[in-house]
Amino acid sequence: MNGGNSNLKFVYLGLKQYDLLSILKGFGVVSRWLPNPFLFNWFDGRPLYFHSGIEIRRKSDGKVALIRMYEDGAFTMYVWPDWKGLPYPVDDPNQYSLENTLILLESA
């Protein structure tokens, strides 16, 4: 969060178990679900689309990380700007109407 790796775009951890509340403690997070999928451009040019995730935003420069967890223990984090240098698409008012966003959890 302090900017130790400015090139970080993706993190994958295969975990047997984890405590999500402990991982997110101290971060301002929003758990978001959007009716329209939003885009993350993968390193090889493939598009990845998401409807939901746990959003963490760094206040100093606006970088956004989207955390997604899976039943098999996979913990993934995608960081915008993505590999094409595009900003977090949810921030684009031409692409998303945030009144249709379901905020599941918000903490400071």
C-alpha cells in the first residue's frame, strides 16, 4: 500500500486457509458488485472481466487493487492501471452508473 512495488499488477496466492478480515484489517475496502462486467487487461493482451471483488484504493495516487477469492483457496489481486496502462474502469462515468453498484461492505 505504501508503493514499494510500483510495477505490481497481479498477485496470486494458493492458500489452504485464510482469515479475510485479518488480511483486510486497517484498509479502507469496498466490496462491490456491478451488473455490467468491468475489464482488466492481462499482460498478454487478453481481457479479463469481473462483476465483483473487494476494492482497495490507495489515496496517494488513486491506484486500485481488486481482490478476489475462490473456494479452492486461491487469493488473487489485480492492480490498476492495468498492463495497458488503463485506469480502473469503474471510475469512468461514461462506462458505469454507480447507482447500480451494490456495495456489500465498506470500512475505513
